Amino acid sequence: MSHATATFNGQIIAEADNFETVEGNIYFPPSSIKAKDALSEASLTTVCPWKGTASYYNISVNGDCCTRYYLSPMLMSSGKEAKDAAWYYPQPSTERAEKIKDHVAFYKTKVDVKVE
């Protein structure tokens, strides 16, 4: 069985053996979020034709918000905020998307997401 983690600035934000993979993104179930206090609601929303409206989270660890900029081949920390770094679908628009309802996915350019 595979094990997935989402780590930000050295802190595990989410960890799961049971997760969904959709369009190359790992969707962590709500119960797998280990650092709920690190996530804060963002104002951004986007719409997917088959998944519905996505809501976003900003990420803050240890009181510091950090934006992760992608600098090949590694992720580097810089700045003060991980803005719109994770998203979820609170009300999926199709039955096909119901399996990811309230599951959280993370931008791989901002958060270290691994499946082992």
C-alpha cells in the first residue's frame, strides 16, 4: 500500500495511506490533515467543469508564512506567505467528483508532496 505525505518547511501537514489521485494530484482526506492550524481559508476560488468550485487554503507553519518558489531541481523557501497553496472541493458538482469531497490537494511547487 502507498503512503502519501505533504510537508511544508519541515512540518508534515498531511499524511495518509488512503488517498485519491485525480489528474496527477494527491487528494488527502480531511482526517489525514495533521496540522489543521497551519491551514487558513484563502479568498481564491476556481471552477472545474466536472469537479465544481474549489476553495483554497494559505499555509503557515510555526507562526511564519512562507512562499515556496520552484527553483529547479529543488524547492526553496522565500517570502512570508504560502498563498493559495492547497485546495479542496466542498460541494463537488458531479457524482464522479464526490470521492474527493473535502479532500485537500497541495500545489507541488509550494508543498513537498510524496507518495512512497
